[in-house]
Amino acid sequence: MTEYTKGLCDFITKLKFEDLAPDLTDKAKKLTLHVAGVALAGRTLPTAVSARSAARATVGTQADLMSTMWGEPGKLPMHGAIMANATAADTLDWEDCSYTGHPSAHLVSVSMAMTEAMHRSGKDYLTAVIGGFEVYQRVACYIQPTPEFDSRKYGWGLGSWQIFASAAPAGKLYGCDADQYNLLLGATGCSTPVVNAILALQGSDFYHLQYAITGLTGTMVAGMAKRNELDNIYNIMDGESGYPMMMRGFANEGWIDRNLGTEYLFGQLLFKHWPANMWIQTPIDCLDTLVTRHGFKAEDIEEIFMTPTYDERDKFSWDGYASCRDAQFSVPYCLAAYLLRGEPGPNWYTAEHLADPELLEMASRVKLDPDNHMNLQVAFKMFREGSFPTTSMRVTLKDGQQFEVTLPFPKGHPNNPFDWNDVERTFRAGARAANLPEEKIERYIELCKKIDELGDMAELAECLSM
């Protein structure tokens, strides 16, 4: 029998900050700035509001361990802050993308809330974020469906295996030993939400609220593991009754133990440039490039033609869009929002804009190539292999002028990475949208650059309170 579970447990429990290369810790610092910014930007949208309400109703307002609920005054019990901040981080679909989902909504919110409440160091935080990602990503890659599997019909489980991005850093920060961590992985697997297709088919914003639930559950079972409250759920990544069987029988050998401890998959994480689905990042980059170069405005445009057409990202209806999530997965909507709704943020997805006639009229001018379709399984395979689908766009103006651009990678891809100016810009936009005081904005940016020097992460986290 394999020993995948034991290998993961040995890796994460022995991992030290000193094991991490500077390029990895620098990326984790940037991620901390980026995720907080997009969470603050999304805090006024209904899903983020609902998550804050659910957090207060579920965990109350007082506990021994208290953490900042970003963009709010005061603190909340640690588990409640995790619930609220995790959903806020995903609400605008703006945080990150690995080739298995959006783990940073949990990695950052869980690790920051825990290190704040427990007064742990910045080195502890960075180690939990990077190590937690390695556990999450290797598990998620291990149980990915085969290319011929109909994920559109039966569902793709990013909201399911996402729970490991919560439990993995939590177990590290609680100081679980290898035996406790083994039980934690077992409990996390048994607590995984069922894979479903209904959220995508109906465009439900519960897609974002799942992060509150899996954030709470993952950290809760990590605490149970540390307190020795779990038993007899060992080696869940191994054997016929293990996690692959639970997740519909898929087992991709070679992912969990692939150069574990020497190759860090965290370096392949993509930062999102725009509040939209990952396959809409390059299309918006294309339009932004043309607008910046040529200075045309929305009212000048006759047609926007784009190739390829990304599967399931072409939705347009004169009836509008059913939810924030529904719009975030539409190339026509997102391009129109870029042109008409100004600086990226919650204003792209407020309820009144989802069926706004002006926006829908502009979205109707977006024409997607009927002869060149990009299958998402193929696109994800390219991403896993270090590449990305190339996108081309042609904008035709009403006066007959045409402008074209082709981009191989979106901004934020490992081959076109964010620098500090990029993440600072995103954070400032989100923080100002939340009316965070300017002195706290600048202090948070300053401290993010030297997280590894902080003795108490509360100093950083408290910058995000009103």
C-alpha cells in the first residue's frame, strides 16, 4: 500500500521557515496584500454580508481567541473571523487561481486569523501559508477527474477539496504532530462537501458562501486533532477505501509525493488581475491593453471579437444575469463591466448592474469565435504544464478603425507575475472601497513587506480593522 498520507504528515509537521526559498516567502507576502485587498473590496456584496451575519450567529461575539473581521470595527471569535474573511476573499472571484481552485481565500484568512489570535510570528504565518498550500494542492491534484469525465454534468469539486486549504495550515499552526495530522487529514476528507453541479448550473452565489463553511469546518477539525479528540481515520490518502474512492474513484498517481519538500507548487499560483473567473483574465487584459494604447471609449465601439471561445464562459442574455457568480463567468458581461463600471471592484457586480440595459447592450457587441473553442480540460492541462491559452482580440470602432492584440499569459501568471506595485494597487483600491483609514492602508503595506520580521501577527492583522 502507498504511504501518501504519512509522507504529507512528515513533510508539513517538520517544515520550518528556514526551509523556504526567498522567492516563495516573497510571493506569500504579496499574496497576503492581494487577498486582503480583494476581500475588503468585496465586503459590501450580499455574500460577504451574509457570511458576516452567519459568523456572528454561529460563533457569537466573545471567545478566548479573537481575530479581526476585515473592514469591521473590533474583533470576532477566531472561527467567526475565518468564516467572514474567507467568503469576502472569494466574493469578487479576484484572489488567485491554482489549477484546482482558489486556495488563498482560506490559506490567508485562516493563517492570519490564527496567528493573530494566538500571537504567533510572521515566520509561523508564512510557513503555514506555503506548507498548507503544498498539502492542499497535492491532495487536490491527486483526486482530479480524468479528461473525459463530464464535469459540467456531474460537477467539479473545487468547493469540496477546498476544505484542505483551511485544515492544512490550521493543523500546522496548532502544532499537530504527525499522528495528529494524519487523523486531521482523515477528518478533513470525511468532512468534504459532496461534489455538485447545481451551483454552476443555477449560477448560485452559495459558490462563495461555501468558503465560510469549509473555513470553519477545516479549522474546527484541526483543533479537534490537536486536542486528541479524533480516532481511527488514519491514512486517508491510501488504500481502497480512501479519499480517491470518496471523490468518485479518481487517483492520479505521482502528485502527492512528487518531489515533496524540494519542489514547491506554491510558486505556480496565479494572482488574478481582475474580479472575474480565471479564463476571463486574459480577455480583460486584452481589452485593457487596447484601451490603454488607443484611448477609445465604450461609446466608440462597434464590435469586440475574441478568439478562442472559452467553454461555458460565453453566456449572454437580454434578461441579464442571475447572480454575481453568473456574471463573473461571462466574457461578454465582464468586458462590458470593464468599459462601463470604472475601477474594478464591487461596482462591477452590484444587483442593479446585473440586468442594466446599458451594460447588456455593450455586452451584446462582444462576438466570440464560433469556430475556435477552448475546452477547459485542455486549458487546465496547459496551466498545469506551465503554459496558458493564448487569447486574441480585435476591436472595431464605429468609424471603421480596428485594433488588435494577442496575449499569451494574463497578468499575474507565473510567467507574467505581479510585482509589489501591482499588489499595492489592488490592495489600495480594495481598502479605499472599504473606507479603511489611509494610515492603516500604508501601515499594512509596509508590514506585509517584512512579515518575516514580525514577532506578533496581530500587529499586521489589526491594520485591517476600522
